Amino acid sequence: MAKIVLDLHDIFNKGMAIDEELNRVITEALKKKVALVEIIPGKGSGQLKKRVLRFLLQPEVKKLYHRLEKDDKNFGRIFVHFKY
């Protein structure tokens, strides 16, 4: 199964860049019909993960993907599933 991985470690403190990267991977996944996007906000304080989830739960973004999954084995990972 094809997937796209987005690691946010390098831009964790750059708000606009985070949103741009999230938009980019979702657009890329839809264009290439990729079933899974793995987003790695890292463990840290949990603020970046909350920001990513807030972004993904916006109504206009939420309608683009099928479901969201928080990795129960690795706190610092979020999976976004797409259905075509």
C-alpha cells in the first residue's frame, strides 16, 4: 500500500509552514490516490499533535479524507486514511 509520510520535526515551531505542509500532503494524496498519509508531529509536549488534529478536523479538510487514526503504539504519529 502506498503512503506518504510527513515528518514535522523540522518545522514544529513554524505555524504557517505546518499548515502549508499539511495542505500539501493532503492535496498530493488526493491527486495520486494514496490511501494513507502518516503524519509525525513527534512526542514533545503534545502541542504540535493538537495543532495537526485541529487542522485535520476543520470541516473543509475533514470532508477530503475517510478517517483519522491516532497510533496507539506511538503517541507521536497520526494516520489519515483516504477512500477512493
